[in-house]
Amino acid sequence: MVLDLKHADGKAIFLSLAKKADVLVENFAAGVMNRLGLGWEVLRKENPRLVYGSGTGFGLSGPYRDLPAMDLTIQAMSGIMNATGFPDRPPVKAGPAVCDFLGGVHLFAGILGALVQRERTGQGQFVEVAMLDAAIIALASALGVFMDGDTSVPARTGNRHPALAMAPYNVYETRDGHIAIFTASDRHWESITKVLGREDLLMHPDYATTPGRAAKVEEIDAMVTAWTRDRSKNEVMAILTEAHVPCAPVHTAAEVVADPHLNARGVWQEIDHPRRGKTKVPISPIRLHGADPAVVRPAPLLGQDTDRVLADILGLGKDDLAALHAAGVIEPVKT
């Protein structure tokens, strides 16, 4: 839907919809909804059962409240960027939009919790999630090192453990790419020494404990790399999986789309999109057993459903809709 919330008629329509709604989600900058006269205190009086979800970059309070926020800026200020990359190189942003999705997923979870509470109390709730708050939770290992006062661990550890507490724990070169390998227990270490043909290390006191092996990370990484670089990702994966050593090939985007596991689970579905034509899209990662995981339709174009929603929910007729279009309160579909 597209509504002009600064227009008196647009605001009135919005309030009419809010009275019938279970959930409202807004992602404006802090204070915008209040300035529009559509904040929580106003809407809860119109609909006491409303669950109001607010997603912002830095939250509705605090000195950063009014700073502009995007995934990149939150990665920077949360410490995610400082923790990403190699010790001798500048900070690097994470490839995916991790902060956007961490904020969205946490807001979704909060709204679901508020809906459960509403079923018990009959009252709606205001749910606030700041991207910055959600992002710092993902830095548990890096923050844990700082809280413990360990100054020996660099801010960025590349693909090694964030606290440099395990070895092997890295991404290793193969003949056709890279593979991630880590050993989280003595059992894993024993298995990989057999694969490498270095069972003699099992009797060496320097390699007998997890901290001891972490101190020998350079030597261990060199041994593992010497073994992996002459093999393909799939060969390394097959050998280490049989030996019960945790590992995974580093997939390219093309390999992800062609991945047999994802395809076997029906993750990708082909749809007809009005702009893109036939295209593959993923289904929701949330699977409700007993319901078919399906993409019901493409994401709607901006304004595609405005007329239908206002007709179905508020009962507006063709003349009413035509007048709203003429006044600029609602807009035609953006093609």
C-alpha cells in the first residue's frame, strides 16, 4: 500500500486500518511516527489490542538516537566491522547485510512474544528493537575476550577463532577453492591427526590440550594446508566427514544455488515476476510442519494492493478510491 500520511485523509485512512489491525510495524527514524500523530500512545487508544513494532538503527533513546543508520553504519559502530578481516589489514564489512537481518529477526521474535502475551492479557504492547542492540549480541566471542581482560588477542583474527582458542580452526586452501575446518574437542583432534598421518602428535605434550594446540596455531595450520591444497573441496569434505571432523566447503553464490541439499529441501522455487520474468526465489526458512512451504506470489509492487486493501478492509467504493487517487492520498502502482 501507499498512503500519504501527511494528508489529513491519508492519516484518517491509516487510523481506520490501525483499529482493525493485529500488528503494526514501522521502520521510520526515531520520532517520525509521533510527529505524524501516529505514535504508540495515539494508536493504543484507538486499538488497545494492537502490537506495535518499531525497528530503528540506534533505538528510541540515547545520544545516537538521531544518527542515520544503515547496515554498513551499524556494522561499524557495533564492532562487527572491527572484528572482521585479518590482523594486518584494515577492518572489513561482513559480506551479507547481517545487521539488517539481525534487527528484523529480533523484531519479528519480539512481535510474536507480544502476540502471545496479548492472548493471555487482552492487551497489545510496544515492541522496540534497535539494530545496534541486536548486532552486538553476535560479538559474544570478541566481547568475551575483552571482558576477560585478555589483551593478547588481536581485534581481527581472519578466519581463525575470534578468541584464538582453538586449532585447527581456519579456512584452508584446496585445489579448487577453500574449505573450513575446525576441531572443537580432543576427539576431533585425534581424528584429524590420523587423516594427516601425524598421530605422533597425540603423544606430544605441546599438543595435548586445547590451549596448547591454540598456542601452536601456525604449525597446525601449515600442516593442514599442506594436506588440503593437493585435494579438491569435495575430496577433503568426504575424507574429513568420514573421520568425523567438522568441515564445510566455502561455496560460491553459484554453488549455493546449485547445492543438492538445498534443492532436495525445495528451498528454491521458480516464480513469474512482473518485472524480472521467471526467477528463482527462496521459500521462508521458517517451516511449519503440516503446511506446504510455498511462495504464494511474488513480492507486490509498490502500491499494487492499495485499492484492494482499502476496498476489502474499509469498504471503500470505486468513487471513493478515484477521489483519493485524484487528491494524491493514494498512488497508482509503481511500475
